Amino acid sequence: MGALVVAEVWLIYLTQVLFVREGKEELFHQFEDVAIPLMEEYGGRVLYRLLPDAAAYVSAEEELPYEIHFLSFPSDEQLEAFMSDPRRVESAHLKDESVRSALLVQGAAL
């Protein structure tokens, strides 16, 4: 009899469109250097991390973002635990100083 394979279920999907202040890219990457490994401690995954250039867009009606993230977390509780982790909170000033604005969209797999 074959082994039972259980598919991983990722219940929360997030798309984050980030607009970084000009000249603050290095600060933003310092934040990511803390946040991404920490996110993984809470079961989060970076499904895609895009740094698109203008040639990558077929059309756009708004300003082009600096970076686009597609993320997943197993639960709201794990996402909240990541967001409130003291290490993330301590480094949040890097994001606050470098990110001018962000668009966060929560969705589901279809």
C-alpha cells in the first residue's frame, strides 16, 4: 500500500505592492533581511518576490511599484504572531522610513 500524501493547506494569501522612497531601497532591504526569515518561523512563505522593471508591464494606470510580494500564511493567528513579534516590531522603523506606501490585498486560492 502506498504512503498517504497530505497536501499542505495555505489558508491566507497576501499580495503586497510596495512603493519605496527613492534612495531608501537599502533600508527597505535591511527590513526584508529581518522580516522574511522571521516570517518563515511562523509558517509564512514568500511564494513570489518580484522586482519588476517598466518593460514587465503590459499596462498600468497608476505609478509602478518598486517590489511586489505574494505571500502565504497557514492561519490568521500565525500572521498576527509574525506581525507582533518583538524582532519585527524592533525593525519596523526600517520599513516605516523606506516605504512611502503599500497596497495589501488578501485573497484565496481558486
